[in-house]
Amino acid sequence: MSMEVVVFACQQAVPDPDALRNLWGKSEVRLRVLPEPCSSKLEAFQLLRTLATPVDLVWVIGCEEQLCRYDEGSHRAGGRMTYTKKYLGEIGLEPARVGRSVLTPGDRSALAAIVAEINDRVQALGPSPLRQAPGGAARRSAK
């Protein structure tokens, strides 16, 4: 079964989404990069709805707090991520299915490390239990 990762990327932190795609390279895991004006623009319901599509992992890349052009944008994004993880735990889905990284714009080596972290996480988690098996029963991730 192929897996999919969605990355919401702040346009300030990741001004060139193709750089992220190029670092991902060829993989059995599909990567979708969705540029956002700021990571603070994402709401918990958007992250949860994306996971329900089903996607195997959702990741948010934003600016470091002191570099955020909206002053508190990265701080707000962190709070929303905490809420989302708590909610996922309450409904029985792994909180690790959402992740967040902060990045100094233009730091290509840090971006490469983030890409490696995302890939490692999705490989460790495996397919989302929300993916339906042919008989209609939810497929559990292998551990």
C-alpha cells in the first residue's frame, strides 16, 4: 500500500516548495506540499480533516518564533499542534501522525534534516489505520 504525507509549509520558511520536493526525491511515499502564508493560518480542524482523507502523516513547517513575520504566528501554530495531538490521542489515533518543525528561511541543510525526519516518521508509523481494507475493516499499522 502506498502512503502519503502532506506538508503545510510557511511561504517565509520554505519560499521554494520545489526545494522540499527535490529533497524528498523518488520514494514510495507520496509527498504533497501545500504552501501557506504563515503556519499560524492553519487551524486544528484543517490538520484533522487532512488526516481523515486519509493521509498517513501531516507535517507543518514554520519559521522560528523570533523570525515570524506575524510576530506570534509560530507560537500560535505550536499551540494548535499541541491541541491536535491531544485530540488525536483522545480518539485513539497516534498523535505522532502530526508533526511540526521550525526553520530559518534558506537553511537548506536544516530543510534536508526535516525531510529525513518526516520520512523516518512516516516509515515508522506505517499506513494510517483510517485507510480502509477491501472488506471495509480498518487496516492497522504494523509496529
